[in-house]
Amino acid sequence: MFEWNNSYAIGIASIDAQHRTLFDLSAKLHQAMSAGQGKAAVGPILERLLQYTQAHFAHEERLMRIHDYPDFVAHKAQHDALTKQVADFSAKFKSGQGAITVQLLQFLKNWLVNHIKGTDMKYVPHLAAKAVA
């Protein structure tokens, strides 16, 4: 379900490495859920995914700010929305009010793929022109 392939590469090494890690963490979450592992196993994976997503977004946003990416505000709004959704889900899961479902995993996958291939690809020409590699 969460398998990295080169069609997701944007050509900026640090961001591509982080995207691969996001796919890997999502795959671990899927594997833990599929194996029926309990909250004690799934919870830390979900928390790591949330923390890593926040660090990744901060890195992307820093590059966009430094290089005056003109669509920064809209891109950051997407980051903020996803972070809030995942944080809300994580809080519900920790409190026992939510469960990891196939629908949530599908949402994560669709978001990763659509964000990378859509929104992230939009900043590539701008950052490439600034020699960000």
C-alpha cells in the first residue's frame, strides 16, 4: 500500500529522502494494523509519523521561505490542514476514541501521493531555478 517509487521523486535530495521516510513510516503503520498489533505497538508508530511529518513540513517551508516561493501561504495551509487531521486522529486513537482503519490508511496514501505529485511538484521549478538540490 505504501511503496515508494521514483515517480514520487521531485529531484531535491533532502525532500526526496524525507518523502521516502514518510512512505516507510506509513508502511509500518499499515503492517502493524494488518498484523492486529495493539495500541502499544501502533501508537508509537503513529506518533513517529506525526512528528516526522511536522519536521518534514518545517524543512519544506523553510526552503520555500528562504527562496521566496510565491505560493508559500497556500502550500503551508495544506501542511497545516494535514498536520491537524493527523494530530486529531492521533489524540482520538490515544484516548481510545478512534481506531486505525483502512480508510485512514487510504487517506494517508492518497494525501502523500497527491501532495507530492501535485502540490510539491509546483515548487520544484522555483527551487530548481534557485539551485536547490
